[in-house]
Amino acid sequence: MTHWSSWLVAVVIPTSDASIGKVAREIEELKVKVHVEKTVRAYKEEYESIARVINELPSRRDITAYVLIAVMVD
């Protein structure tokens, strides 16, 4: 049986101000990317929702045929 301590992974912690600043900038850039991706995902979900509603409606061909038949009957 393997002891849990053999599974530990070394973590490098930046110690200089420059490396801390670099990591802070990377975190901010990633936050922006996450925000952009969430926005894109929301747009895609809205698009899919609208597309489902549109696909439930009759086609233009069906509507035209219905209108022509209604005109002919009158």
C-alpha cells in the first residue's frame, strides 16, 4: 500500500515581486477570457433557444400554400 505523501506534487510559489506581478496579470487575463467565454456561451444558448422557436413555426412554403388555398376558396 502506498502512503499518501508519495502522491504529493511540488508547487512552485513565486517569491519575487516581478513574478508575483506576472502571475497577477495572468490571473486578470484569464478572468477576462472567462468573462468573454461566458458571454459567448450565453449568446449561443440564446441563439439555440430562438432557433428552436423558429423551427416550430410553419415554413414559408407551407404558409404560401395555405394563403393561396384560402384565396382560391374565397
